[in-house]
Amino acid sequence: MDDLYIETKSGTLHIDENIATKYHLEKGTVSPFTSDRIVDKFGDFTREEPPKEEVSLNQGDDEIEEMGTGLMMSQSEIIDFTQADDSDIS
């Protein structure tokens, strides 16, 4: 883990590694208590986004249908919708 600092009006303050871990603090975010920016030792506030995972909308053999408005629903969702029912509720 990189050294993290809080940018305040009076300068930057070092954040202890245990505190950063406990409160899940990361560079490019703000402090949950003071709303000050959390930066690295160079004052960089750029957040490093994790790579995006591809998510499949298909769940099993249920085909996805795209409506004219861009709305995408599976066949079972369409059936639930037309019957005003929810198959996820037991």
C-alpha cells in the first residue's frame, strides 16, 4: 500500500497504514470525517480504477430480449412482468 496523506488547508498530513486499512481509504477519494482529499506523497489525487469485469446478462438458457426502447429483459422476467408476479420471491 502506498503512503497516503490528507490534503488540508494547513498542508498534508500522513495517514497511518493501520487507519487507512481500517477505514478502506484510497488515493483519489475523500476522508469520510473531514471530506478532505486523500492523495499520495506527491499530492496526486488521481484514482486508479480497477479493470472492469465483463458481466453476462444470460443466466442459463433464459434468452435476453431487447425491447424497442433499449430495455433488456429475460424471457422469465417478461412472463413475471405480464403476470404481475416475481419468481424470486418464495
